[in-house]
Amino acid sequence: MVVDGTYAKMWISDGILYFVYKEIYEINRSMAKEIVSQRLQLQNEDSYPIFCDLRAVTNAEKEARDYLAIEGAYMTKALALLVEDEHALAISQLFIRTASPDYPTRVFTDKRMALLFLEDYK
């Protein structure tokens, strides 16, 4: 099943939940809540490692980032974030260090490496 929501497209394949954001200038808390709700419906109470493609997102409000990192982490085994460039990589890594998620989380600029990271958590 593929969920093609307003802000992201998501599906489960080979034990990994794929999550690809659509072009968004800035994610706010309301958007984050809708995105998480759709993801949890797709997961149907099963935990998955998550591949999250953030390349089309320009920014996220602090409240949205906090919501995604805390409440939005439910049913997440591990998280691989795919970003566009080294600047986005540095910002994402800083956020991860300060948020300290309870699940393994890494940021990548290479999709193949991100998916390889998730293999151990299937």
C-alpha cells in the first residue's frame, strides 16, 4: 500500500518504511502531526526502520522538529535521513545531537548508504 498524502509519499517495502517528502518550504507543527498520523496508519502497529528523504524540504519550525523527534518517533526502530548537501547534513546532525532520539539515527547524502544503515534494524 502507498500513502500519497499532502506532504509526503510513504510505503513499506522489504521491511523498511520509505518516507519521501514532497516539496515543502517549511514544515510546521500542524503539518508534522498530519504526517505522523498518516505514517502510523500505514504501519498498523508494526515498528519499522524508516528511510526519510528530506531533500525537497527547505526548513522546519522548531515545534515541528520537536514533535517529529519525540511524539513522531513512535514505532520507529531506526531512522536514516537523506539530505541534499553538506550544509543540510551538518544542520541535521546538530539537531540529532541535541534531540538525542531513543533509536539509532543517522544522516546521509547517499541513498545507498542510508538504506545499508537500516538493514541491521529490519
